[in-house]
Amino acid sequence: MTVVHPISRAWITTGGTGAQNYDEFADDAEITDIITDNPHSALSVEMPHLAPESLGKTFAEALPDAVVRLARDKAEGHYRQAEHVVVLYRITAKDEAPAYGLWSMVETAEISTSADEPGLVIRNEDVFISKVRERVALADSLQTLLSPVLLLQTGKGEELHAALADACAAAGEPAATDTDQTGRTHAIWEIGPGELQDRLTALAGGGELVVADGNHRSLAAQTGGLTRFLACVTTPASVFIQPYNRLVSELPVAAGELIDGLRAAGATVTELPRVAALPGKGTIELYAYGRSWAVGLPTDPSGSPVENLDHALVERVLLRDVLGLDPGDKRISYIGGDYPVEWLRGEVDAGRAELALLIAPVTVEDFVEVNLARQKLPRKSTWFTPKARGGLVLAQLGLDAEQPGLVSDQLG
């Protein structure tokens, strides 16, 4: 039996609700601007405290506003209901091969985070627990999941890719389309019960599924007691990994102290005659005070491959040991691949940040090696592209024996 199942009650966008996922932004003000321009964006529900009329409230205080907004969007016809469906997904863009996915529900009990924990769904990154609590609280309030966990099918990836491509080609006009901030077109088609649905769910659940995006959402499903969580199962041929850099808004040390601290920690530091750029694997580049440096951080000979990845060394050596900052410190912003290096340098030049940390992207080989070993990547180290849009397919909770009760009941 497959671990991938239809959505018992889905809400399918009729247009205008699609949005970047809540954690894809460098600045909360960007979210407010998007909601201002489009009050029906799923972000107005996913990040209710950042909607213009809710500014000043905490996330928890704004949860009733999220409930009202989702009910309004359903009542006004921005979503329509569908029963026992999976949803075909295709993302297209100029000069890119199409990406494919299958929106569905996946068994939460299959999530594995270590080698001695059985399960076909591998979660591979550390998380910030405060973000997990917010996702649990939102699901509890809405009884609906608005954005999926992106899962990479590693066992039947090629077969699934071909089957999804064929199904999309034969499906006719999409049920809905949405264009994202990069110009990519996201198209969806629902598939009801029958042979095609059974074949696609079997392929989607035909091997180990790696969490490519949505580590917080998958842990929230576990923490909230959900039997199944909303997922978009995609294929290795549909995604690639972009850089995941960092900005530090307030440095606790001056430039000289930063460089001296790095050298004292065993790093090699070379000031560059050019502005900092994206480095190759094994080196990071820094930009601060109008100056740029290439830095080779010291590895731990006794450490695991994960512990010696560039992102792990940045977290352990530079942020913790040299700057004394915890990874969850509010002064650290995690900047995904949609933001180019020029943008990060511009934030420093404009005084909105004091340090840009530029890190080579994790390679697909590293990603696979870590997951096969059932180890965890450092926080915010893989920016998979393209990402599934929130607000296209919603899953209502607590409807049948496979998804019993409400989240609040299961939280006790």
C-alpha cells in the first residue's frame, strides 16, 4: 500500500489566491505589501499579523482574523470544493524544463529523522521550534492546511516524472493557473477516484520521500497530531538547489575584531580586491563595512560530512564562536536563492544589514549523501527551486477515519 493518499476535501483556487510560502521572504514588509495589493493572497491567512488591518497584533492575536479571511475567500468563490482528489501540478518558465508534482496527503507516521527511526519520509534539516508552533496554531484555528510540504520522490522519480508529464499533457485546460514573482506559470488539474489516481499515488509513494521544502510544516503535522499532512510530491528532474545566504543586521564586533576572531578560530582570511561574490564550495565570502573577504573556515577532522558542510561551519564557527550568536537570533536573516548577491550587498550598503555571508549552495550529491545517512542538514541550507505555491490547493482537516478529530483535540 502507498503512503500517499487523495485529499478527502480539497479547496481548489479559482484564481488570485496563490502566494509564495510564508518563509520565503527576507523582510516582513514584503508580505504586507503583497497582501495590500491582493487581499485574497493566501499570505493574508498564513501570516495574518502582517495583513495591513492586523499590523500591531502578534501572530496568536491575529489568528481569528485568519479564520475570518479564509471563510470570506471561500464564501466569495475564490476557492471551490472538491472531494477525494489528487491534483496534478506543472510549473513552466522560459528556458526551463517543466517541473511536475502531485498534491496529495501523506502519512505523518512515515516521517523519519534518524537512521533508527523507520519511515519513508525523511526530514533532513534542523528547524526553529517557534515557527513550528505557529504552524500548529494556524492549523488548529483554521482546520485547514494552506501550503504543502515539498517531497522529493527518490525511488520512483523517473517513472513518476513521466507519468505526471503524460497526465498533464492529456488533461486539457488547467483548472487554474497562477503566475509567480519570477514569471513562472503554475497550473493545476484535479484527478478524481479511478485508475489514474491510483497509479499516480502508487508512484508518488513508491520510494523514499525526502523533505525538500517544508521542514517546519512536516514537524508541525507531527506536533499537532495530524495523521496525514498536505504534500506536493515532486521529482529530482523537476528541482535544483540555489544558494541560501545570510545577513546579520547588527554586528557585536568591529571589522578588525571580526577578522581577528576568525583567524583565532583557525580560519584563513584574505581581503579581496573586488566586491564579495558567490564562492565555490569550501570557501565563504563576507561583505561588511564596504570591504570583502574570502574565508576558509576550519573543519573538524573527526566530524561527519554534515558537520563540515559550509553552512554548518558558518553556524558553528562564525556565528556562534566568533560572533556569539545563536542560529535563531533575530539579528540573523536567512536569504534564499530568489535574492541575488547584488541584493544582499545592497542591504549592507543601505545600512539595513551590517554583514552579508555568501555561501556556495549545497550540492545535490551532498543532499543525497546526508539523507541516505538519515542525518540533518543545518538550518536553512537548501533552497529548492521551483517551489510549490501556497494557496492553490487547500486540505480541510478532521473529515474521516484516516484524519480523525481536530488538531486541538489531538493537542490535548
